[in-house]
Amino acid sequence: MVKQRSATRLVFGWLSLRRTVMVMLLLLTGHLSSSGQGLPNLLLHDRELRSEYGSYVGNQRLAIAYHKGLLLVPGRVNDRAGYFLLDTGAPFLLINEVVEDPGADVAQGLQGAVQLGTRAYDWIDWGMKPLEQVEVSHADLSHLHDYTGKAFLGILGYEAFAGQQVSIDYRNREIYFSKSNQPVLHLKGAPAFEWHFRQVGHIMLVEATLQGKKCYFILDTGSVNSVLDAREAALLTAVAQTDREVMLGSVDSRQLRTRYVQVQELAIQGQVYRELSLLPVDLSEVSKTLETQVSGIIGNDILSQYTVAIDYKEKKIRFW
């Protein structure tokens, strides 16, 4: 039998334990953290819409590129043009820049370590209200530049849209922000279904049933692939190993070879997914940080099948 192998992939995630930031650099799992204290408040302002929703009051629009499983937003940092990753699983704004201070804090993670620095930037813009003369955290995110093949500026996290509704139209490559009670996507008609979520910090936890067992999955638009906790994969006797093999790469150049697993059934509040392929990753530190047993992560491989609206006020995510 010939085994199918993919190119090396990176998975990126954030955990925050007190003042120590732990980083899990896996591009497939997204970003996790519990706070963004001391970082700038990213204020958005009203902007004229140039689409079918242009007459809908109270919304702001961003054009995006959905590229290699990631939501990319065109922008600029000082005189550099490129793309930001828009990630609901990330806590704050982080600029892609090498940290040259040998005494800088080290973010230790499950798949390596990366240094974190802080510096002032004259201009940061991603199509909304630009930030001028702000102090922002930065780290070497060159792995994201390599993965996307595009000039990578940084990550736009939860602070950019906290308290609003985020409507993501994967097909038309647009994102809308709204503070109203009625998301712009209601103009498409009633949603096909919706999930309730529990918010811990900025993390969205949805209750699910994994082959008959109640559990929690993180909902993360910054994740390329959906993930199953490695311990859950080992406990589920009905999980079959597939021949799809990938390499997980870390910031310190280490690599881990793993293989997708297939789950017979995952039910999330009435929506059932069968024979679902997930990537097994150790999420024990995620569970410890959130003080909740996390069985997996729902990423863009599932979310991009729909148009979605995340309502942080009502703690709901609606699907069309």
C-alpha cells in the first residue's frame, strides 16, 4: 500500500499562563490565549460598504483572501505592505518582526519556543481605522510567510472585534463587523442552524458529542484543520487510522510526523458529521489553561463549508 504524505505543515496556537505566554506553533490548530493585557485596544470605525449589503446600517466591511485555509486581510505596517491573518482564536495584535533583544521574553510551547518583543510602530492599517504611534508586541512569524507564500505582516486577534458580531462570507471573500442585534447575513434569510458557545477569555467553546460522549470543542477561524486531542484519539476504539500522513513543524525547526484519524460521528448541537478526518494533537495544556477538558478544535476545513456569523453578545454562531 502506498502511503500519502503531505508537505511539512506548521500549527500555531497560543496559551497564556499568568505572565508566561506559551506558544504551540502548529498552523493547523490556530491561536489560544486567555488575556491580552497591556496591548492596544484596536478600535474599528464605520466604513461605507461596496457590496450587496451596502445599505445595511452599522456594519463595517473587510475584503479578505481565503488562502491555504487562512483568512488573510491586506494591510500595511509602516512602509511594508502585505497580509494579516484574521484569527478569532488569537487574543491580540502581533506583528511579524524578528526580536533582536537577547534578553527578550521567551514564549515556550508544545512544539518549540519563540521570543516575544515590544516596540513602537508609526502606522498599522488593515483597511479600517489605522493605528498611529502605538506600542505593539512582535515575534518572528516567518513560518507564516513561508506557509502562505505571501508577505506576512502579523495577526489580528480578538481585540479587533471584541463585543461585536463577525460575519464571514467565505465564498465572496468578505467579513463584516456589526454592533447591531441583527447580523448583516440575516439579509440572506434565516440561518440553517446555530450553535451556542461558552466564552472563556476570548476562546469559544461549543458543547458536542463525540461518538456518544459529551465534550467541548474550541471554535477557531484561525485554524486550517480541525483537531482531535491525542488522548481522545487513543481512547476511541472506533477511530481508524488513515493513510494521510503529515509533518508538523515547529518554530525551532523540530518536526513531528503524525497521521490523520477518522471519527465515526461528531454531533454539535444537532449538526452531525460522520467519518470526519481530524488531526491528533496533544491539547492537555489547552485544557489545563482553560480549566475545561477540551477534546478538539473546529477549524476552517469545516467552517468554510458555510457562511457564518459569530455573535459575541448572545454567545451564538449562526450558519447559512
